Amino acid sequence: MPSVRNARIQIHDRPTVETPKPDGTDMLFRCTKITATGTADLLSVETATPAGWTFGWMQAEWCETNWAYFRGQHNGDGSVFWQRGRTPARTSRACRDTITAGVPIYNDVTAGQAMNLTSATALPASLTAGHYDKPGESFPLQTTNTLTGKQNFLREAQLEFMFCAILVLLSPSKRVHQLAHFYWNVRWQGTFLPSNFSDLSARWQVTLNGRGQGAAASPVYQGSSDDRRFNHVIVGTPSAPHCNGVAAHAASNPNIRQSRVWDNFDVTR
Amino acid sequence: MKIGVLALALSSAGFALAMGITGASPAKAAAPGSEATLELSVSASRALTVRNVSSAPVRIRSVLQVESVDAGAGTHKRLAVQNLLLRSTCVPKPETILVLAPGASLTALPWTGRHCASQCDESCRAEAEYPAGQYRYVVTGESGREWSSPLFTLLRR
């Protein structure tokens, strides 16, 4: 076991969600960035040298809500429900959130987000790694209801992305030592109405569902998350589902239900 | 393999505008070799323009790549930026292979400096911002031949 002291996480920028807004053919759901810095003092490792050890972040997205309801201008134009948060659209409930698919560390592409130790790393060593994320999503402003042949327009949507960011020390054999962690999330829920059904570039009325929209970051907890809802994508197989890939698949292949009228759909399935 | 043909009528200003076709911009880089085929230029807003300066159609991949460049050290590193394409609009996405007619050009949406939402809004859970510095685009032909753009600067955000 490595000997680590003073593992700390400082959250700098806490995310806030922005009011959804139409842009071109889509309604955009954006948030501001979350940033944090993780630090720790590494005193010793069980290998001969620190070569091959990595200090950085892992992140799991352990739950996602992602659906939209479209309806026509008139009752007889029908309605359409898009579900992206359930199978088969969403291929995995929990996923490992990384920039690069198939790797454990969240960000292995930009400087300062992880430290790759070498045989020249002198111990004890002060380790620092930054964390940054800014998730986003979109829904089309309209879709065709194939039962009625009419355009149905985005009427309501709910999105919830739940994450856990974990400061880790990774051994050369990819064993994960969790040092500290925090949970965070971003959520949107609102209803939408175009002011002109034949010109979707005109103003849209966006009505937020007060408590359905927001963002949060938990306190920082020391040690392992050991959360069975997502532990398997952190310490489990190297081929854990890749969140960007899971999200892109769901966005391109939503589960679609349609009705010939303005229907009520069960959003839980 | 899907192929999109940019059979460009340069005299048609309206069509040219719709396809993001522009005139040449000041900074240019022609491909090395005895015969220049593509001329690449980058605008101040980081928009890449690819112009076919040869007398034959050129088949290029729509996937666009970016390299960070350390001009002082003379080194460069290819980045794994996602969703970066030779496209002038977010939708529809271009075909895998584009055919650029002789004399035609295509201006791509600029790189945002991000990893996932690199040009347009995407379904991103993990996102990264690349640091300020110098970069260049790399256009790849269907056969694998590459053309590098002039350097451009990504400013601190």
C-alpha cells in the first residue's frame, strides 16, 4: 500500500445551470464549469520506485435522467416521447466518465490534470492535480410524429446528471487507491413553447420547474467512495462503459414512443 | 463508405455561402511536395479554409485533427479532440469522405478549444479545455496524406 498523507480536495468553481435556450435546430442545456484541485503528500510506495504511479482523478456518472416530450400544435397532431435514460438507449446506468475511452484517469490529455510519476520522482512528493468538467446536452426543437405525419415540438424535458469525482493514486498495475471524493450534479427541468410554430427561430417561452433546475456539490469526504451504485466502474474492469460514448449513443438512439393525440407518457420507463 | 461531393459552382455566391465557401484568407500553407494540392488557411477566429488549388478533384476525410505546437522546441503533439469535422454547419454532419472540386474551398466551423463540444453542442459528460497556446489543424486525404494548416493561437479563456 502506498503511504499518503494530507489528501485534500478544494472545489474552486461550483457549477450552475443555465436556462435552456434554443440555438439553431436544438434546445441547449448548458452549465458553468466545475473546477477543483486535489493535493496529497506521497511518502512511499511498495514498488522499487514511483515509476508508473499516477495521481489524478476518476469520475463516475452513476445516474442520469434524460427525457423529452414533444407535442404537435393541435391535439390531433399527436405527441412523441424520447427516453434517453433507459435501456436500450442508455446502455449502462453507471459509467466511467473520462476524456479518453478505456482509460481510468478522467483527464489524460491536458496538462495539470494528472501526474505521472517516474523513477526520478523523489519521495516524499507533493502531488497536485486539477479537475474540470462542463457537461452539456441538447434536444431537437421538433421531431416528426410518424403516426400523424405532423411535426411535434419540444414541450417538456428533464435532465439530471449525477457524478462522483474521486481523487486517486493509481498503481502501475492499475490498482485504484481512493484518497478523497465528492458528489456533484447538474439538473434541468422545464416546459417549452414556440411563439411561432412555423418559425422556430422566433422566441421560445421557457418555463423552468423551480426545484427541478439546479446544481450542487457535496462536501469533500476522505477515503474511498465505496458506493455500490458505481464502484464497479471505478475499481472494476478496465473496459467500464465510457460516459461520453454512452451519452452519444443515447442521443442518437432514443427510445421513442408516439401517440396520435396529446398523450401522457410514463417518464419512469 | 459514404461520400459527399462538393461539386462547387464558384460563380454561385448563394450556394457558396450556404456551404461555408469563402475566398482565401491571408495566412496560407500549401502542402509540401512538387505539386501543391490543397491550400490551408486559418482566420483570426480559428476557422480553417481548405482550398483545392489543383486541377483535379481531391478526396479528403471529414474528420479534422488538431496538433499543439511548441514552435520554440520544434515539436508538436496530436490531440484526441472529439467531434471535430470539416463542416460549415452543425447539422447535418458531413459524409466520411468529401470531394473538393478543382478551385473549390470549404470553411469549417472553428475549433472551440474544447475536447468534446469542439465545434457544436454535443452530448458531453466529460469535457476538457485545452490550454492557451499555438495549434494547427491537420487535414487528411482519403489515402492518408496529410496537410497541416498555418499555426493559430488559442487564447486564454
